[in-house]
Amino acid sequence: MIIGSISENLDIEQRVAITPDIIKKYKSLGLDVHLTKNYAVHLGISDKEYEAQGANFFAEEEIISNSNVILQMNIPSDVNLNKLKEKQILIGVLNPYSNEKKLKEITSKNINCFSLELLPRITRAQSMDILSSQANLAGYKAVIDSFGQFKKAIPMMMTAAGTISAAKVLVVGAGVAGLQAIATAKRMGAIVFATDVRLASKEQVESLGGKFLVVDGSENLETEGGYAKETTEEFKKKQEELLAETLKKIDIVICTALIPGKKAPLIIKKNMIDKMQSGSVIYDLAASQGGNAAYTKVDEIININGVTILGEKNILNKLPVSASNLYAKNLFNFVLNLYDKKNNKININLEDEIINKTLVK
């Protein structure tokens, strides 16, 4: 059985689905790994490193034609999708909400597609959880980049010439990315505040040294899967009042609030930004899904009355080696759950919640 992966479009994606250290794990299952030449040269990983672990290199068309399972970061191009054959399996971050039409066409040809951002939040799926592994890195990098835009020192410094106050950071959304942002900002000496519609996150925020902002009359607005629910108009109004007052004193804001399959909620309105201190910075991790902050533009740095606002489509292109290492491990664990080693075949058992929830139907 052949596991294949072709090069991503490097203009939009630097991460790869297979790293050298993972190949021996596939080989231990009796699986062959086929890659395109110069697969990860852009990451400083030579083809020789892959070959040393047992990978083989072929032309893109051969890999698409001969692989039983194709592993990618993103959905392949339309040209390559049309080359897929019956009974092949495609696994990656396929973004089924945006690519619904494409995926319906593929699945109608009896091609099984698994989109890993649909993984259920259960204990058994933790080792496959690509959203958590990638969000951790995104939360960290958002803090680093926003601190790079900030023109003052982050920690409190006491000198003979006087004292520099610590920067005040607000993290909007205390999911995986938000919690990592809190931890990173705290380690660098900032005073950190956080807000989230899920009251359950209060304890996690405080365990990292953050101060949780509680909206009056709030409740635990959380789905069964642990994600944030959409809020009521009354809650939004109270949240806006609390944020508007808090933002006047904040130096750096990290926005991480997302609702799966929907546009990101607009949380920081124009009137709030207009009253922020000149020199403040907002990093909007939700930029590619509409943004949590007004004025956000994808892959642009905006300055509004001295407030710098930035957000990128793919911040993990700045940490592609670390992100690829984690993603490759997540993918292998997913394949391991699918693979019947005894019979040397993929077993699509729809009674398995992990398989059922990730299979694009």
C-alpha cells in the first residue's frame, strides 16, 4: 500500500504533510511513502534526508495515480483533484465549508475524503487534533509578532533612571490559541487579561496567570465539542461595554475568537479602536474568517489613529518547520486509526466516531 504526498503551492502554503522522522513509522506498518522531488527543500530538508528514512521520489502525476492514500496540508488544485481515481483516499485540511461543491464532486466518484478540522473533541482523538497543534503555534507567533510591532518594552523594568511599566495585553478568546497567547505574553513579562464567552475557560486563564474579564450575567456559552456558541444580543451589548472600557488601558490585543464553519464574530468595533491609546497593537488571528476587529485586512498592516492592526491568512507560514512536525504526527496517528495492519488495508469503520465525523459526506 502506498502513502503519497505532492508538493503544496508554496505561494500560499509552506507546511508539508510528511516529515522525515514520520516515514519510518509508516514503513513500520508496511506502507511505502512516495513524494515529489524537492518536497521540503524550502524548509531546509533535503530529499536525501527523506531517502535515508525509506521514502521514494516520483513525478506528481505518478504519485496521484498510484497512491492508495494521499496526504496533503490543503485541498489540491482543481487539476489534481480531477486526476483522483475511485477508491483513493484524500486526507488533509480540506475546508469543507468553503470547498463544499468541489468535495461533493470528488466524493460522488467514490473517493473518500477526510477533513481533519472536523475531528471530534474526544480523548482518543487528541493525538490527531490538528486544530490544537496548529493553534498552539499560532497563538505563540501572534504574540511574538505583535510585540515586534509594539514600540515599548514588554516587562516592567526598574532602572536608576526610572521605572518602565509592564505592557498590558488583552487576549480575546481563550481557546487553544488564546491560552498559548496568554502563556507566551505572561512569560515575557506582560500583564495579561482575557475574555471568552465560555465561563469554563476562566479557571484555565487564571492558572496561566491571566486575569479573566467576566461579563455581567454571563453563562457558559459552549457547544458539546467545547467550542464557543454564538451569543445573544443582550450578551453582546454587555460584552461591548466591558471591552470598550478595558481597551482604553490596553497596549496589545490578540484576537483568537472563531466559530467553526461561520464568519468570525466582530468583537472589537470601530468606536472601541478609535478610543484606544496611540501606539497600541491589535493582532487578529481571525483575519482570514472576517476578523474579530474592525479595520482588519488580511495580510496588511493598518494604522488607525496610531493603532496598528494586523492579521495574516496563514501565520504558520512563519513557523513551517515546527508546524509541519506537529501536523505530520497528527496525520500519522489518524492513518494509524484507519489502517488494518493485519489485512493490509484501510478500514473505513463508520461506527468509529473519529472516522465518521471526519469523512466528508
